[in-house]
Amino acid sequence: MQAEHVAPGEITTRLVCRPDHQQHDGFIHAGVLGTMADHSAGAAAATLLSPGQMVLTAEYKLNLLRPAQGERMVCEARVLKPGRTLTVVESEVWAESDGVPRKLVAKATVTLAVITRPA
């Protein structure tokens, strides 16, 4: 995964799809989509942290909206509610291929615990 855009409270990441990202029917595996949504959410939340803080996923819910196929998966994550102890982030994963309109394939709501980095 490569970060394409980073701003306070948001990030866009891109993954170039390979055969090993696919499940048995040729679609991008749900585990890849979930990992992308979770990891991007954590990165978006991390843009709002103070020095010495970090985030850990406490919970996430992933809705798989359609089979994911394309040349690339793009995840757009944005903080919905920053907090001192919990931060809530929304991630959208889009399938892209050249010459084809992109399609929303998954949406996640991610709750992250804000903790002090261990010494």
C-alpha cells in the first residue's frame, strides 16, 4: 500500500492489485480490503495525535458492498470524531481500472484507542 494524500484527519492509500490478493473466484480477498480499511484508518487518526501517542484498533465493522475487482484498490479514510481516548474513522475502499468508472466496494467504521506510547 502506498500513501497518496495525507492531511490532518485524512489519508488516501493505493494498492496495485496482484494475483495473490485474489480469493478463489478471482475477486480481491475481503482480508485485503479489511486490512486496507483498518490500516488507512489508523494512519488518518495518527495525523491528529500529540507526540508520544499512538492508536490501536479497538473495533471495526466492514461492509462488503460488491465483489472487488480492478487494477487498483484505493482507500479514503477520514476521522469522524477525534477523542482523548477513542477516535472514530470512516474508510471507503474503491476499485479502480483504467477507462472504467471507479466503484465503491467496501466501507468500514473503525474505532481506535488513543494510548501513550510505551517507553
